[in-house]
Amino acid sequence: MRELRAIVLVLDSVGVGALPDAADYGDEGSNTLGNTALAAGGLSLPNLGALGLGNITDILGVPPTDEPQASWGRNAEASAGKDTTTGHWEMMGLHLTSPFPTYPEGFPDEVMEAFERETGVGWLGNYPASGTVIIQDLGDEHVRTGKPIVYTSADSVFQIAAHEDIVPIERLYELCSIARERVCVGEHAVGRIIARPFIGSDEEGYTRTHRRRDFALKPVEPTALDRLAEIGVDTYGIGKIGEIFAWQGVCESPHVTDNMDGFSKLVKRVNSDTPGFVFANLVDFDMLWGHRNDAEGYGRGLEAVDARMPELLSAMIDGDLLIITADHGCDPTMPSTDHSREHTPLIAKLKGIDRGVDLGTRATFSDIGETVLDFYRIPGRCGRGTSFLAEVRQA
């Protein structure tokens, strides 16, 4: 029989209610999960509901239960910001006291001059935009000139879009790597450089492909993943986990085409005999539905993941630990298309224990990383959070 393992499943952007400082970020009233359920006319999430999801926040169609099969709660974010990198880093014990830089007016001249100088190519765009819109607006000019499209958003990102037939995918990745290493540095060190390949034509329009790649900053100090590596516990990412941590402490992180592909890879990894920590991210909630204000699609995506939860639970063995959470919010019902400053859900399930306790509101996402380290019996841990493993075991 294989060794026991911990599993963290991040439902990217599935927030559960505004944090006390949400108004400072323009996010007062956000509740990604609750508001999505209302907009969709109710959600059917019987498996997540049985684990206690309805006990965390009001979700139309998912009532609270008196007999949850897992422990439940919610996480508050201690770091400044509301982006993917900040949320995942904090989960694994790294807190940021100031947010990554953002560029609501586009990048300054010195950044774009450095991009042109270091890459040897020009550029189009350089303003905040929806990725699906800007490729329609500038796609024809890009195809004609070969100049990549540069844009940003409310998040700390430098995004480079290019047609796969005009800029080969490996060249696009090279441009992003140059931007990461030699352009967006110092005071302009954004959280992520993102490659955004697309296909299509002026007649049929342009469509982004699944070959996106993120080039994140390296963690500025060791994380829980490094502590695991020190004792020989490998971390197996699913989706963009490896990119978020710049591959520091992550041994593999296969690309996924969508949530269902990611879930299949998660189940396969949990089913394997190879020991190690499994850390998965399902990004479609954020990328496809949250940023596009598509509450209906968001709701369908949640129901699709819920329908496959029995597969994941069946792949686990008695004693395995599953933690389900998120990295921030992205409420599709709000006027903004940006991330929202929210609590994130917390479900903690030890296979073999079919009951749970209220874990309350955790002071930091880092309680998750501390719990994982506690599960693998690492003394001292990271010291940035408080393990809830004992509470889950005593449920």
C-alpha cells in the first residue's frame, strides 16, 4: 500500500465573501460563490454540500448540513493584494506586506523601451484590456506587422499575446522569459509574465489557445514546498502550480487544457503509488468565467467539478488528507471583471473520518501550508500559520 498523502485542491477564484478590507480594493459586497448561485437560480452541489460547503456561506441550492462529512471554515488573507501568486504563496507560508505593482495606465516608457531593446521586436497595445477583446482589436495589425500584443489588467501581469502562425509558440515563450529576466525587474517586477497564444483570422475572428504559460517571480523566501523537499517529500503540481512557484520545490506540474482535464490528472496522481504531496489548481473558474462576468458558466463549472468529487474521494486511502480552498475571489456578478478581495473556502477531509467540525475563520491562508507540514510531521514548520490537523482528526 502507498504512503499517506496530503492533497490541496485550489478552485481558482472561488471566494466566499468580502474580507473586512474589501472596500479598500473596490470589492465591497463580493461573494463569488454566493452571488454566482443567486445569479444562476441556485446550484446543485450535493457532494461538496455533503462535505460542508453550505456551512461556509449562503449558497442558493446548497443548504447547510448538521452532519457534514468533513471539517469546514474559511480563510482570511493576511498578505496585501488579491492575485494568484500572492494567494498561493501565502497558502505555503510566504506573506507579502505590499502588493505587486500594477499598471492601470499601461507600462511606463522605460519598461517598453527595455522590452524592445532586449527582445529586438516592437509591440502593440500596452494598455489594460480583456485578453479576448484586445486580440480582436489588434489581431489584424499583429498579423500584418508581426509585433506582439502587450497588455495588462488590474492584476500584476505583463501579458504578451501572439498568433501561433506568426510568432511560433517557443518564440513567444522566449519573449516572456526575456521579459521576466531582463525587463520586468526591480520596481517593475510584476507577479507574472503571461504568454497568451491565439489562432484565427480576420474573417473568423481570433481565439486564444490552451498553450498559455505563466512566468512568475521566484518566491522571495522558502515556502512549505521547500520544507517538504528538505525531508524528501516531492510536490506534484497539477496545472499552473509549478509556474506560480517558478518551479521552486515542485517536481512536476503537467499542463491542463481545462478543469476536467485537470481533475482527471489530479485523480490519476492521487491514484498512483508514488508518494508525495499533490497540489492542484483548476483555473477555468477564474480565466473563463470570473473575468468574463459569466455567472452561468461559473455555476456550470462548479457543478461539473462537484459531479466528479466521488472519483477523487475514491482514489484516496484511509488517512489521506484533502483540503479544498481558493486563492482569491473573482465575482462574476460584480461590475468589475477583476479579482475580488474575499475570504476563501476551507474544507478539510481525512479519509476514513466522515464527520467534521467548524474550523472558523482562519487568520491566514498559511494555515493550509502549516497543516500540510504537520501532516508530514515536519517540526517547527514555517511559523506563518496554525495547523488545524488536530481539530480535523478529533472531529
